[in-house]
Amino acid sequence: MRKLLSIILGILLLLGAVFTAKYLIDNKKRPKPKFDKIVKTVFVEKVENKEIPIIITTSGNLTAKRKIDLFAEVQGVLKASNKEFKAGTPYNSGENIISINSDEFFANLQSQKSNFYNSIIGMMPDIRFDFPEEYDKWQNYLSSFDVNKTTPVLPETSSEKEKYFISGRGINTAYYNVKNLEVKLGKYNLRAPYKGILTEALLTPGSLVRVGQKLGEFIDPSVYEMEVSVNSEFADLLILGNTVNLHNLNKTKTYTGEIVRINGRVDASSQTIKAFIEVAHKDLREGTYLEANLDARSETNAIEISRKLMVENKKIYIVRDSVLELIDVDPVYFTANTAIIKGLENDVFILSKPTPGSYDGMKVKIFQEK
């Protein structure tokens, strides 16, 4: 009897555990919370295909069209002049820029001139005897000779015999030696070849100048050139004489330039062609950074959009029935900030501003201005 009661009690406990577990499982199933789906608002614009001019934007630094590096061809001490030899000093054409002390060299030149003069005097008796008809010619030459002035040109010889006689006395050699020294004396004074300004000065008065030493830089500040690189694809569009619009980085000042030279070689590494633009303006300075806008060609049935709207540089999002659709387009030309594309139909709505998290098939709402 006791055994039977134990069995019945065990069965009741087992059934109670099953019903309890079932009750707990049934009560655990709660309804999932519902969230309202967020539909993003997007900004759009309607496509209107038209003719879009392609403007090549490039940039470069200005360089003076006429610029020379000043080098010393003689040695000596740099002398002080009326104007300070410092950067920013202007000079007129022919004005003395640099003076190097030439006292020692000048004394040597005067000595050579005296020797040359004495050589001619020494041959005058022989000329009177051998070439009496040429004596007056050489006498007049001696009379016009002045050691403090430029050596006059030798008289022309009238015969081969006279020519050999003059050469045999070393007159020609002495004459050209003197002329060589006179030319070298002129290099102790460096004059401005044109009206300009000193942009670099590497020495001060009293410094020793050595042969081949760079002294400074001199430019003409009235005309400048800018070297720009243009993609070889547009090589046929570069025409000498074409007008180019230039502006500074802030686009607060504009200038007008002209294409004056085009390189005939394509850079192998960058596949670009170098063109040179000439520009003149009183506000410009060497080294100024400018941007140039070169008119290239026009594309019909195209639109220009921000590059930020491009996906992989070949796709854009359109809005069709409040749903984003990613479609392929034909990009024609890219600038730093925009892209010119073709392949869109008129009146199609495209995004006008980038939308974070966009994807193909995304439900959106078009922004409506109140």
C-alpha cells in the first residue's frame, strides 16, 4: 500500500512540473515593440540638359619674362655706388648696377697701351724709308692716339708687303691685346640692360668679388609669364594668341593673359603639355600664384553637378516614385569640385545634396519649401 502511494505521488509531482513549465513558457511570449520607420528627407533638382562649356582650370607661379642672373667675370672689391646694392632697388636702362674696383687692372691697361704706342713709334723710321706713301697715314694714327681714351682702329694696309711688315713688328698682336683688356675693363662696371628692379643681392660694398661668383638677380617687373600643364587630350585646343582669364586664389582679382608659347613635347610621366601664358599688370609680382581658365570645348545635352554626388565616379542617385535609384551616367569632364555628365533624361529628379546612408531602393521624402 505504501509503495502504491509513493508511485501515485511521484506521478502527481511530475505532472505538476510539466504544467508549471508550460505555464511559464506561455507567459514568456510577449509582443515585440513596434517602431515607426524613418523616411529621410532629400533635396532634389530637376535635370535640364543644355550646352555646357568645358573650362580647363590650371595654375602656376609667375616668372619675369626678362630676368638675368648677375655673375662676376672679373675679380676685385665691390665699390659703393649712388644706389644701394640691395633687393628692391630699381634701375633705369643703362644705369650702373655694380662697380668693382679696377685700379690695378686699369694701370696694367695703361701700361699695355704705352707699349703699343711705343711699338708704332719705333717702326715709323722704317715706314718712312720703305713705305713713304703710307707714312702720313700712320703719323695721323699716332696723333689721334690717346692713352686715356679707347684705342682707335688700326689703319688699313694698302699692300701685302705693308701687311707683312706690320704683322712682323707685332703691331697687330699688341693692338688686339690692348683691345682685349679694354673689353675686360668694361666688365668692372655692370649696367642695367633694361629698366627693372633688383630682386636678389648676395654681396655688400667692400666684399671681395671672385670670378664666376653670383652677385644677384635682376628682372623686368612689367611683363610676366606663367607656365601651366594641360592634359594632352586638349592639346589641339591650345592655340597661340588665345586669351586666358587669370585670377588669384581668393578670386578677388582677375587678369587677362595670352598664350605665347606651347611646348611641342608631351611629358611622358604625366601626359601633359606645357603652355606659357604672358600677362602684364602693375599689381603682379614674380612668384605670385594664379589660376588660369582655358576655354576648351562645349558638350551638348549635359549637366554640371557637384563631384560629391558621384558614386564611384560613374553613378548618381535619382528619385523615382519616392525611392532612390542608383543609375549609370557618362562623365565627360571633371574639375576640382564639379563633374560634367551626360546620359540623363530631362525632368528627372536627381539629388542636389549628398544624403548620408543612401542606398539603392531607399525610401525617401522630397523636401518641399513652405
